Amino acid sequence: MTEENIDFDDLDADSLISQLRENTNIAKNSKEICEEFELSKEDLETFILNSTGKLIKDSLETIDTIKQYVLSAPNPEEVHSLAELYKASTSALDTLNKVLLQNKKSATQVGIKQMEIESKSQLADKKENKRMLTRYDIIKKLINDAKVIEVEETTSLT
């Protein structure tokens, strides 16, 4: 076929139809994926951290791409979009940072609490090992353990 015989209207229609078919297949597959998704309470933290991390990574890559585009041809809408993307990424990073700090704080508090319990336990053991004696106990012990001494009287003449 030569360029003169090509019908561009048919090519555009075929291209649009194939694109619509692909989009329909993608939409059906994404719907099935969403329906199959389940999340247990035990996996919730891992899911949130992994998803947030992936989101941040993707947004940083997108920021780099859009930044290059905006620098080459600044447009107010694109600059605004870039600023909003920066804001969203910063917010997500801040949230992850807060989660990290909270986890570290919790771990530190658990460690401190364990040390307090151990020290109280050691103090209690020491108190049990010590015997508290009163004056009465000491006198009683001295009297009970006392040996009778017989005194012999000797008369000495000097």
C-alpha cells in the first residue's frame, strides 16, 4: 500500500477500538484483584508501612520526572501540581517518621519498665534475705543462748 491508499480514518478507529478493549480488560482485572484483597489485623501494620513506603518511593520518582518537565517549560498548573506532590510526599514521610519514633519510644518504655521490675525484684529478694531484729529479739536470743556460770566463792586471806 502506498501512502495515497491508506485510510487514516480506519486506522484511527481500529486503534481506538483496540485501546478500549485493553482498558476494559485492565478494568476487569483490577476489579477482580480488589475483590480478592483481604487484610488481617496482624498484617495491618506491615501493609501500611509497605504501602506508604511504596507510595513515597513512587511519588519521589514522579517528582523527579515532573520537575524536569517543569524546569524545561514552566507552566503555572504544572508548577502547582509539582508543589502539591511535594506537599503530599512530605506529609507521608512525616507520618512514617512519627510511626518510627513511636515504635522506638514504645521499645524504650518497655525496656525501662523491665529494668524497673528487675530492680524491684532484686530489692525484694534482699529484704527477704535480711532478718530484721528488734531489741526484744536480741535480748531474747542472748538470754536463751546464755550459759549459766557457777561462781565459786573462795575466801582468800590476805
